[in-house]
Amino acid sequence: MERHYIVSEKDLPVSCPLPWTVRWNSHPRVYLPLKPGSDATCPYCGAVFSLSSGHQRDKG
């Protein structure tokens, strides 16, 4: 199952795992460089993060 999260500039800096991630299923926290028009992928779990101008969030 691919996880894709859309975050806004208000959410920066973005780190994975996200605050609502279950602790027993976590990996070390990593901060991901995120720029408009590009995605960032977590090197541990493969979650993809995209920057949007809106404030919607997909908890996929």
C-alpha cells in the first residue's frame, strides 16, 4: 500500500514518521526537503510527500 501525503507550507518542515503514526510501527525521524512542484520520499518507509498550496492532508 503506497502512502501519499499532501502537505501545505504551513506544515513545513516535514518529517516522517508523522505525528499520528503508531509508535510501535515507527522508524527514526527524518526531515524531508520539500519544494513546490516536487515530491520527497522517505528513505525508511517509502511514504511520498507533496507540497500543495491548499491545506489538505491525506492520511492514506
